[in-house]
Amino acid sequence: MSASAIDDRARYRANPTVLQALRSPRMLTREVLAGLVVGLALIPEAIAFSVIAGVDPKVGLFSSFIMAVSIAFLGGRPAMVTAATGAVALVIAPVAPTYGMDYFIATVILAGVFQVILGVLGVAKLMRFIPRSVMVGFVNALAIFVFSSQFPQLIDVPWLVYPLVALGIVVMIVMPRITRIVPAPLVSVIIVTAVVLTMGLTVPTVGDQGELPRSLPSLFLPDIPWTWETFGIIAPFALGVALVGLMESLLTAKLVDEITDTHSNKTRESWAQGVANMLSGFFGGMGGCAVIGQTMIGVKASGARTRISTFCAGIFLFVLVVVFGDFVGTIPMAALVAVMIMVAIGAFDWHSVKPSTLKRMPKSETFVMVATVVLVLITHNLAIGVVGGVLVASVLFVRRVAHFVSVSRTVADDGESVTYVVNGELFFASSNDLTTLFSYTEDPSRVVVDLSGSHIWDASTVAALDAIETKYDALGKTVQIVGMNESSERMRGRLTGGFE
């Protein structure tokens, strides 16, 4: 085995491991209970996302079960939860009503194939180009999304819902001060449910969100014509699902990395998401990706750290809806709304909006963060928000770097030559104005351009240098370009003279 492979294994080694958790009753209890809380929290959202996608609630529930269990074994980020999500539901929503369920499932499977291909091609490496300000905007937008998604459960409901939500929030604030052995969200759900059942209160419940499945998911092979015409119909939706799903999953994985102070294998996570989507499709699921809200419930609120919690979340979800469906249906939505509100509050990066931070942080960084949040909220699409944020950050960076180029002019004592010293990074944004910084008619017959303090990055710069030489040649003056480093010299030697 190569040294690099050994280094990668050491870098991505889980801490704690599954074996360590199995040997520690305290740690194992924490992981299992975290899985139970996450499994409960997945139920209403899976149903809601099924409605968004225009399919039966069973489809979202089966998808969440299959994806959570499969990603627990295949994924590259321990403790991260994958299930049906709103981002994927929004992209794939037009398929089922327009083309039918078979095309819908085929789209999910093809999206998984695309993700496997993108994962193998190393798309995860593009994560390094996402600035921290975009990441903060992504997290804050997700927190706002999670919070705002609870509004339907708080509007036009019995007034008793509000004190129940408040009770759930108080329990989650107080419980960690008493003990952290049992996850506070689980205690909150139990207490709020007990109050509702013992007092006979009439409030919206999980059962009101849709019918829960009563059996195992069965193999589903889409009955569609396997033609290029079919591919042309489903491919655009499948590619959208693949890109949105990968982006949300990888950003969520990066967030969990920061929370747990560990590393995760993003390439493995990429193709694993694809396999999970394919399995979901073959069993009649709607597909999905990493879910930020439930992941934060497990990792941040409940202390989950291993694959056990993710596996248990999927198993508990299935057992709860199939075996204990009648009981789960009695859980008040107020209990789950309280959990999601606390998740949103905990996920939001409050430090990023503190007056002291805003005063100290460069305005461009704050603008990129705000732009990312605004784009996500306007489009309801995390992928568009992140890509837009990266583009804004890139433009601001290019503008800032472009101003770092300087040109100084020194005429020799004998007046026979002039030397221009160019300092800074030369690329399209800075080199486009380079030609305007020379005094062509005033300069003596010999001109020296010193590039020892700069670097040529692209063809635009080579074209600018060619244009400078051409202008001096037209005036009968000679130009000597000196001081280029090896890389710049190679680029200019390859491209010069090729722009006419």
C-alpha cells in the first residue's frame, strides 16, 4: 500500500469508531437514542417532502429508511443522516404529475448514476473553492429554511399548540443542564406527547400529515421505454437532483467536520449518495441527500458521532411507522416543531451577525454571506444560492486582486532607455489595463519591461504584452521583456504571436 493511501486512511479514520461505541455502554446508549430522535424527526418531513414531490407519503418514508440505512454503511461522513429532502423534492416535483410514477422512479435512479459518475470523477475536490463566507451563508440560510418550514404548523392551528411548542423548547433548554445521557429532543417529544395524551388535548398530530406505510418496501422496476427520447425527458431532472443532492450533502459533511473536529472522505460520500439514491429508486423511493436539520439533531443536539446513530435512525423510522404507526400517529406536531425550532436556532451562526464581527469583518466577506442567504431564500434552492455566492465571491476577489498590480517607470540617466517594473499577478482582470500604463510616444528608443515581480497566468496577459510590443514597433522602438519566471516564460513562449 502506498504512503499516500496510508495517510488517507489515517486522515479519514472515524473517531470514535463503531467498535469503540459498541464497547462503551454509555456511548452506545447515546448513539441509539440519537438515532431514535432523528428517526422521529424524519417522519413529518418525509411526509411533507412527498407532498412537495407530488407522490404518496409512503414514497418519502421508504426513501428515508432506505437511504439512511444504506448511507450508514457506504457514506464517508459518520453520523450524517441522508433521507428525503426538500431540495431534491423541489427539483423533481414536475416529473410525477407530468409523466407518471414510472418516469419519476427512473429519474431517481438516473440521478444516482450521475452522482456515482461525478463522485468517481472527483467532484468533491471542488469543495475547496467554496469560501468560508459562502459556507456561513449556506448554514444561515439552512437555519432560516428549517425555521420557516415550521410556519405551516403554527398558522391556523388551535391555540394550545403554542404553549405546547413553548413547553418543548423549555425542556430542551433545561434538560442538558440536568443530564446529557438522554438526548434533550427525545425527552421533549415524550413529555409533550404525554401532556397531550393524558389531558386529552385536540391538536394536530403526525397522523394528520398522511397515511403511514404498513409493510416493507418492495422492488420497483420502472415500466418505461428505454429509449433516447426517455433519456432526454428524465436526464435534465436527474442531473438537477444529482447536483443539488451532492452540493447539499458535501456542504453538510463539511459542517459536521467542523462541529466534530474530524475529517470525512468527501469522494466516498459523493458516490455513496449515488448508490443510496439508486437503491431508493429501485425500492420505490423518491431519492434525497443529506438532511441538515436531522443531522444537527443527531450531531449537535444529541451528541451522535458514529454510523450507529445513522443506521438506528433508519431502522427506528421503519419500525416506528410500520410497527408502531398508530402510536407515532398520536405524537403532536407541536413536539416536533419545537425540536426543529431549536435545531434552527442552534444551526444559525450567530457570531457572523454580531455587531463586533460585522465591524471587524471585511465588507466583501459580509456581502458574500448575505448574498448567499438571499439567493437561497429567493430561489428556495440551496445549489443556486451556493453557486451564486461563489460567483459573487469570485468577482469581488478578482476586483480586489486586479488592483494589486502596479507599474513604475524609470528613465536611464543617459536618456537612451526606459525601464518599466511590473509588480503583481497578471491575469485577465489586471492585464486588460496593462497596455494603458505605458508612455509610448514619450519613451526613448529602447524599452525594458521587467516582470521579475509578477506572474503571467493566462492568455489575456500574453496578448497584452504582444500589444505593447506592437505599439512600440510601430513607433520604431525596441522592447525587451526580462525577469519572467520559468512558468511565465513557458506560457508566453507557447502563446505569443498567436492572437492576430
